[in-house]
Amino acid sequence: MQITLSFATTADGYLDDNSPRRLMISTPEDWEAVLRLRASHDAILAGAETLRRDDPALLLRDAAARELRRARGMRPDLTKVTLTHSGRLSPSMRFFTEGDADRYVFSEKELPELKGVAEVISSDSSITASAIVTQLEKRGVERLLVEGGASVLRMFLAEGMADTVRRAVNPQLTLGPERGGAQFRFEVPEGAAFRRENLGGMEVTTYTLHPDRTEEDLHYLRQAIALSRRCTPCATSYRVGAVIVTRSGDRFTGYTHETSPTHHAEQEAILKATAAGADLHGASIYSSMEPCSQRKSEPESCTQLILRHGFARVVFALYEPDRFVCCRGAQTLREAGVDVRVYPELAEGVRRANAHLGR
């Protein structure tokens, strides 16, 4: 998933003031740019506090973009996403009542009052950006725009779940601590590429935190999928292929049951790499399917192996179906700080390789 964080602040770093009315920080020119940015994404996320304070509809205003989504068989408005710790959300909010969109609410408790207006994704544990991204990917979201508020922006940045950050500052607007509401300051990572522009007086800077590696990822993923077809079909396991690329450029491959009836593809590739004395710290592993998170036939799952050897990136095409176990490999890896990328456009090739198991 590609994740963009977008926010506007006053010159002294406030996202809003402390009055009950919404503070318009952006100029008309900047706001038009924000609407265009929304149109380039699949989903938009705002925290529950933002919904309670501003009551935004979060609609896609671009008519051409709406028609394009319809032509692709999608609902015309962006998928709407919010998260709540307290559960204080009213079904009368514009988030729920306006637009033709899928709606998801991440909550730490059940919310029966939202039945029929949104899908509530509840959990007994704390809400994390890693969990949000993983669950949204499983529901088909590929490009997520996060618009705040401050605590939500901090959560995504703290977990490394941002590829691009768009910061718009109004240099003519200052609030001070007496009038200021939520304050947010973005600490720019050292070496981050950036682009600056002025939009009607707004100073807009767009930072790239994770460069686009799509072409490279697709290249190795296709190799992994091709490798998976070497595995003899088996009623108790998926046919999976894996490719490892180390920081020095060394490559190692593996596929399910290549040398042992209990070995998974990632395990086979890691065994070859360690036998060759390769340094796997910071390496990338490309697997046709999400790495497993629990095993009965081996002492470690593939997710545990990846973490133990210090891989920096994991790339796959298809989330593991809940056929044998409920896998949470991607989320576990993300929670540990691993950069996880999923390319569903290649998923059909993985399904075909595993057609012997049925759909």
C-alpha cells in the first residue's frame, strides 16, 4: 500500500484553534490541490476527534474521478476510514450519511449503533497503524490518504507507515498557545527528498520518505511466482516461491518442499543464503504469498525466521487465505518495523498456482 499523510498548519504549527468552529487554514488554491490529491487515492482516513470537531463528509469532488471509479466497478466516493478509542461516534455524522462509499471504523470495542452504516473492525488490543493498513489491504485498498488529526499522524509516522508527507503551512496565520488547539510538528527524516511549491500563499512541501520501488518489486515477485510452480501440488500446503536479494546484490531462491516435505519457500531460500555465508541483515525477501506466522511441522514460522535474520523488506502478492490457519504474518512484520509491500495485481498468478486447493 502507498500511504500519504496530508495536513495544513498555521505558521506556529497548529492544526486548528480552540473554538468550536472549524478553522480554515488552507487557501482556495491549496484546497483545490488537496481535492486533486484525494482523487488519486482509494481511501481517506481521519480520526474520530476530527469527525466530532469538524463533521467532514470526506467526499470525492472530482466528477471525472468519480466516473472513472464507477467504470472500474467501484463505488464513486473514496473508501472512508476512521478510528476510535472511546467509541463516541454518531451515525448521524456526515462521514456516515453523505456520499456513496465503503466505510470502515477501527474500534477497541463493539459499536452496535453503527450496524448497517459502516463495517466496524474491533479488537481487544490497541489500534495501530500496522493493523489498519493490513486490514485495509485485505479489503482491496491500495492507496491511503491520511488527513489527521495530530495523534493519528503521529501514530503513522512513529510506526514508519508513511511513504509521502504533504505539509502545507500558512505563513500569514499565527494562533499562539492561548488560541491554538492541536499542535503538530513534523520532524523531517535526514536525507528525505522533497519538493516545494507556493499555492495562493500556502507554503507546501511534499516529502518522499520511501522511494517508489514498484518496478524492482514486480520483477522479483514474478520470479517468485514462477518458482512456486516447481513445487509438486499437495493437499496440505500452498505452492509458494521466494527470492532473497541482499544489500550487496546476492540472490537466493527457494520454493515449497524443494529439499524437505516440511520446508516452506522462504525457509528454503534462507537456508541457501546462510549456507553461503550471506549477510541477511537489511535484505529483501520476495514471496508469492504472505509469510506464515505459525507452524506445527517446524520450530519457527517463516515470519519468525525473517525477523531473526534481520530482513528490512518483505514483498508478496497474495495474503494467505484462512484455509489452514489464520495468518497474521504481514501485521507481525509491520509491528516489528519491517517494510511490507503487497502487489495484488499479481495475486491471480498465485491463485492459479494453487488451484489444486480450490478457491
